[in-house]
Amino acid sequence: MKLIVRTIKGLEEITIREIKEKYKYNAKKITKGVVYFEAKEVKELRSINSIYELISRFKFKNKTDILKEIKKLEFKIEEDFVVRCNREGNHKFNSLEIEKSIGEIIYKEGNNVNLNSKNIIYVDIVDNYCFVGKLIGRDLCKRNYKLRISQDSVNGCLAYSLLMLADYKQEDVLVDPLCKDGTILIEAGLIKGKKIYGFDNNLYNIKNSEVNSRLAKLKINLIKADLSWLETKFKKNSVNKIVTTIFVHKRNKDDSIKEIKELLHYSKNILKNKLVILSNIDLEKYSNNFKLKDKYNINIGDNLYKIYIFGI
């Protein structure tokens, strides 16, 4: 099968690495957020949001170009079908127009339309690229265990990717000092991590993490405490990886900057290997003698975020 997966823009290399590890196949980036590979079967991938079997891919200038290419294709439909379109970029048409026009083309070939059909012809448009395929799965970043969501929560794909950027291993001692609803910790647990610790000074966040981890059938060490407690809980150089997120908003900018400084200060003594932080601001000026090993700029929707990988 020729397969296309959609992943986080800027973190395509994580998906390529995951495909290599799980499928033993090489994958390649086609354009931002789009990765292509070939495989005999479909396996679970935790860094992707959608996957479909590729029928055709092409570049276009306008809607007319798309419809011309669609008319060249042969759709092997056994029962019925529905067309769904995902569109990103600036175009003089919308997704509903594409769904309707392509649906009419396939219908005129003698196929039955069913808006509830499980046979989804997926039209994925990214700027001037158009990918057409049979949908296998979408909205995969939404995890079933996330019943309770905290402010500034991250999705499962991003949490998993942060762990991969940290080179997280099952035997590592992992700490998320600002755990919110526990997504990073749970993703670590789902890949068989055992020594997992979450801290948060907000009792509501701890409760959210507890509920979500129970739904995921995981036991995670959760502690309501501020960042200063890290040095009490852990000995010097005893934590392999610290992976967390921190965002600065206008309404609480001063408090957030103070928290960033505390995070870096208290992480310094206990950390043995890597500190990975997702944020919406530049963290280098607060690095507190950490070595910046790498930095990623990523897009989720219309939002730009930065991932910092610090080492000792």
C-alpha cells in the first residue's frame, strides 16, 4: 500500500523515525505535515493525526485543475462512498465545494452516495498540493483517555513527539513538573515507561491527571507541589528526562516568566540528561547555563510554538 500520514508541521522527522522503528520502512516528507511511505499493513502510529491509502497526488493552480485530475482516476467502490475534504492554505474555493464537485464526478460513474458511508474518499489539500486517497483513520491525536482537559493542554501526538525528542526510554526516570492533565506522562506510560512523576501546584490539574491516567489504565506518581519541591523529591542527577510545557499569556505574563525561571533553576540539579520544553516564547535567554542542543519551530493550526531541547 502507498500511504500518506498527516503529522505536526515541523515534526515530520519524528513520524519518519516512528515509521522506521515500527514498519522497518523508509518514509519521506512530501510537504509540511505530510509524510509518504509504503507498507503491507497498517500499524498504530502515535505521532500522526490521519492516515489514508494514496490513490493520487498532484499539484494544482485552481479548482478546475483538481477536477480535471479527479476525472482521470478510477475509483474502485464496492458499495457506497462519501467524499471528505481537508484543506489548508489560501484558495478561491472551500472544502464543501470540493466535496460536492468530486462527489458528483464519482456518482456519475455509477457509484452510490451515502453520507454515513465508511468508505471515505479523502481529498487532502495543502497549499498547491492535492492528495486523494481512501481514509483509514483521522483525528488520531485525540486520545480516548482524555476525559478531563486542563488549560494549555497538548494533544497526544505532540506529547508523544516531545518524548521522542527527549529520546525517552522505558527505563528512564521521567518528570513533568507542570503536568496539567497528564498527557505527556500518560503517553510515556503507554510506551511502557514505569518511573513517571507528575507535579502541579494546581489541585484541579492533579485531579485531571488522575482521572485520565485511570482511564488509560496506568499508575502514575502524581504530586501536588510547586517547583521548589523537585529538589526535595529527587537527588542530584537522578532524573533522566524532564519533559514539560509552559505558555505565557498577556494576563499572567510576569507570573509565567517567574515560573519559567524557577523551572530551569530547580531542574538544573536533579537532571542527568535532557530537558525538553514546549513554549510559545523564546526561552534561550532564561536557559540558566543549560546547553541548547536543538530547537524546533512547529505549527498547530494557526499557532506557532517552539520546542527547546536543553542538556547539561
